[in-house]
Amino acid sequence: RFHSSSLLPKHSGSFAGRVPAGLGRKRLRIVVTGGAGFVGSHLVDKLIARGDEVIVIDNFFTGRKENLVHLFGNPRFELIRHDVVEPILLEVDQIYHLACPASPVHYKFLLTSTSEVYGDPLEHPQKETYWGNVNPIGERSCYDEGKRTAETLTMDYHRGADVEVRIARIFNTYGPRMCLDDGRVVSNFVAQAIRKQPMTVYGNGKQTRSFQYVSDLVEGLVALMESEHVGPFNLGNPGEFTMLELAEVVKETIDPSATIEFRPNTADDPHKRKPDISKAKELLNWEPKIPLREGLPLMVSDFRNRILNGDEGKGL
Ligand code: UDP
């Protein structure tokens, strides 16, 4: 929550120290909540690389300092250990909200929502106009309904308080820096194949997901923030795979002798998921560039290093 008492006039004198970035564009000061996490840290890299100042707020529940350690000492980078449910006084131009719910007032605010708002979808592929099929009392509903409520609040602030907002609905994303053991399918299969353990396929493995490489997502988030559109926008790769097909690709990529093992599936697991990205293509001029077979090898060396070093994904 960005407490209202933290608001300062947007063009107050304290901005005087700013120097224009190289390309003649004003250098922005940007907060990334959850910036020490998987997607957040890649986004931070991109914003720093283009010349902006970045303040990361992270409570390190799941984020890791290792994801940002290469930026320590950079004068345009700051890291604050802080839980975003507590107020914080900051003066910034943009907020990318990748951590928990927030209630900002005067900034441009981008909410990272999720394809889970579509629940177990009855429409396929899913367009942004689809209202979803979520079990409100199911095991995963705290996440799904939490993000749906975050979308509601974001739109209420937009309509009621004129906050400039953006909503991204992120589909399954993978890449280097993913938590090793938080149970997502790509990280599980890759870690299992590297450790020479069987890949655990839940259910019959015929359920589908569409996997997006993290750099494509980061491009999409920035394109959305910079655009004139509120959204929501689906940000995902339409390349759809069953879990069995995914296991096959991991096997080809990492270890041809890798095996699979079936396990019971979790409750309310969506049977299929694939983004319709026509809206983002048309209005943001964005589409993913990296197919699964190209993206997967890019995360393998990171996973190998971390597994060899015994880093199980926790903070420093
Ligand atoms: N899954 C699997 N094996 C695993 C972990 C997950 O087969 O070791 C399946 C899971 O049942 C689901 C799919 O992979 O159908 C995607 O799961 P994940 O948690 O990665 O993403 P989400 O369900 O949030 O889309």
C-alpha cells in the first residue's frame, strides 16, 4: 500500500536533480515491487539498461538477492527490504506492481494479473473479454480470486480516482532465476531432469499450458506501461503444450534418458490454457518471439549452476 501521505506533487523541486537519459527521454524513477523475484528482476535489468532509475521493494518471501546482486553498486539502483502491505514514502513516476495488493493514488500503476482469472476456462483460447470460470471456494481460489479482486480495485481506482492504470494478465512464464522448488511445472521438470530424477507428470498429463519465455513477458510489460491502453491484456505465448509434450521437450533438451512418473493431480487444475493475444498484437504491437524449444535451453545453465551450488532458491 502506498500511503496517501506519501504523495508529493508530481513535479516538485525534488525532481530537479534528474538528468535526461541518453536518448533525450526524461529519466524516470520507477518502483518495481517484487523486483527481486523471477520476473521482477528481469524487468529491473531492462529498465536499468535503458537508463532509468529503479527502486526495488521486496520482502524476500520468494524473491532473492542473488537475482539483483549484479546491480549492487549501480547508482541508479536501490533495493529496499519492505513488505508492500506497509506504507512507504517514495516519490516516483511509475510503479510496476509484481508483489502484493497495493492502493496507489497518483502514479501510473501497472498490475500484474494472471491467466488464472479465467479459472478452468470454458472458452478456448481465452480472450480478454472472457469472464472466467473460477471455483470461489477451491484450493487455488485465494490466488485466482485475489487477482480478480486486484483487477477490480485497480479499475475502481482508475474510474473513481482517475489513477492511470494498466492491467496485464500473465500466462505461464519460465526462464532463468525461476524458483527451483516452488512446484511449477517447467522448473520441476528441468530440475528433475538435471538431478536425474523422474519428471513428475500430474494427472494424465493431457492438460495444456502455453509457456512464455521471461524476456518476451518483460517486453510486453514495458510496452503496456508505455502505451495509452489500460487493458487488460493477455501476455503469453500461444504455443500450447500438454504436460506430456512438455516433458518430451525437456527430455530432448536436457537428457534423452530422462523418464516420467505419474502423480495425482491437484484440485481444480485448469484443463487447458492458451492466450488469444490479438488485442496485444494490435494495440501494443507486441508478440512473443521465443518458442519453447529456444527458451528452454536458456534456463538450463542457470538451473545447473544453482543445483550444483546447492542453492535451493532461498534468499542470501
Ligand atoms: N504439473 C505437473 N507436474 C509438476 C508440476 C505441475 O504435471 O511437477 C502440472 C499441473 O498439474 C498443471 C500444469 O503442470 O496442470 C501447470 O502447473 P503450474 O503450477 O506450473 O502452473 P499453473 O497450474 O499455475 O498454470
